Amino acid sequence: MTAERRGISCRGFAKAGFAALVLALASPTSAAPPPVPDGPVPIIVTASPITHFDVRDPARTRFGALEFRGGLALRSSFGGFGGLSGAWRAANGAQLVAVTDRGWWLTARPVYVGGRLAGLAAAEMAPMRSATGRALERTRSYDTESLAIAGGVAFVGVERTHEVLRFDWAGQGPRASAQHLALPADVRRLPPNRGLEAIGVAPPGSPVAGALVAVAEQSGETATAGFVLTGAQRGTFSVTRRDGFAVTDLAFLPNGDLVLLERRFVPPFSIAMRLRRIDGGAVRPGAVLDGAVLMQADGGYEIDNMEGLAVHRNAAGETILTLLSDDNFSPLERTLMLEFALVGE
């Protein structure tokens, strides 16, 4: 969801409220986009370490079922940097791919020092391309909000126009042109600007293994719509909504369970994020999905407008959840990259 409708947080409630009020009046295209290059452009990303997650208790590292492993506040002078709304990491975490909500790719290699995130190396940005080769940001499909990569194909959800685009990632990477995925009519009927915020490919062992699974941000008050978009079991399901949270991303764990990233904003000051775990065996058409809260955090923690979620295994075999924030291209907000280990997995 773009800045005109959502309230956002920076560090602390006062700054969060001010930022949200400013953004509520701003156009999502108020800042001039960068010139559109022919292909990937190397960029420099500077990183400031985030050493503790709880602002009020710096020594605390355990948060629900997760252990904080460090994070970064990221910046770049490149005009297209920011607005990170969907994330993917290679199975071993060696590569990060993200999409901005203005139709750009970000690729980079996460760097570690002493086992903690220290920066992003070899960072590049590139404009997504439509089927005709036109820059996606200059088409009606610019509002790219979600990302999944599997089997050499990158799938990107476009929220505002209720589309899913596929790219030949293995063959062409960020130079690939978009192809439209055929979608059921129910997707087209989603509320305006509350479309496909979260997509992922179900892993082996899932009842819908190999299928592209998508969840809408907020299609109803008590539940939001989910879809199995590909495979033999295409159909719809629903995800129970609780406590005013809306879905911003999803990722599958190695064991097949589904993790939902959710956000709640109550004007003018209250911002929160939540991670919920859903039994992977329940993900199928006709299901009503709900699950336990892994972690919940408010403006007293190092969060912002958390919109991207990715999962990988590190060298020690731990399951690592990576969260990215969308700064809406606003100087009042931050681009955050946070890492948590799933305890006992």
C-alpha cells in the first residue's frame, strides 16, 4: 500500500506520528523518479548497525519465538533506493533480492562480521521491464509490492492493479521482461489498493507444493483473501484477521509452515508489526487459516513500516527471518533490514 493511505513509523512515537501525518498528505509520486537506465546500475549502500531491538531494554535478545541477531539502517544517494516492499534471499542467504513499490529491483550480497549483519556489498538497482520492454514504473503496473523466486522464476505481485508478473530470473535476472500470470476473477475483485501484498511458492511436502500462494493485504474486516494461483489445486482460502493487523508479506519455513508479516497503524502515533506462524499442512483451497504469534513489536522497538519478509538457513543450520521496511522514499522514515533466528528450528 502506498504512502497516501498508510501511516508509518520512525523511531519513537512522536516522530512516528509526525511522519505518518506528513505522509498521509503526500502523493506517492511526489519525489521525482531517477532516470531509467538500460540495465542494472551499481549503487553504494551505507549501513548503520542496529545492535538491539528493544529501545527500552538493550540487553534483551529474545522476542517470543525469535532471537534478534542484528540489523541495519540502510541509506543510498541513488534516487531509486527505498520503498522496499518485497524480499527474497537465496537458500543459504548469500544473495538478497528486493523490489521497490515503484517497480525497481535491488540485488545485493549481505556482509557479516562476527556473525552479525554489517552491510550490503555488490548492490545494484535496475528498473523492472514490462512485456514490451518499457520501464514498469511508467506503466499502470508500477505498484510492485511482493516477491517470490523459485525454479529460476521471479514472481512479483502488483497491488494496485491486482496483477502477478513473472520474470525469467535464472536466464536474464533483472534484465528480464515481465509476463502476466493468468489470475482468477476473484483476484480482480479485491478492494482498490488492498491487493496482493504477499506471495510465496509452497515448498515440497505442502498440500499445494510448488504452487504460487498469495494473500491480500486487507480484503475484509475479519478475514482477508488468499489464493492458490498455480498448480492442480487452484482456488481460494481465507486468513483470519486479528487486532486490526493487515498482511504485508509471507514466507514459507523449511518445514513448510507459513509465516505472515503483518502491520497495524492507529493514527496518529501507534505503529506495530507482527509475525504469525500457520501450519503449512492447512494451506489449501477452502481453508480458513489462523496461527500463533511468533513476535509482536510496537514503536518502542526498532521497527518502521515493515513490508518485506524472507527466510533462509545460515551456515549453522539455523532458520533466519529477514525483515525489510518500506521508507516510502521519505526522509522521515528508515530503510531497515532486521534478522531474527527462529529458536529451536
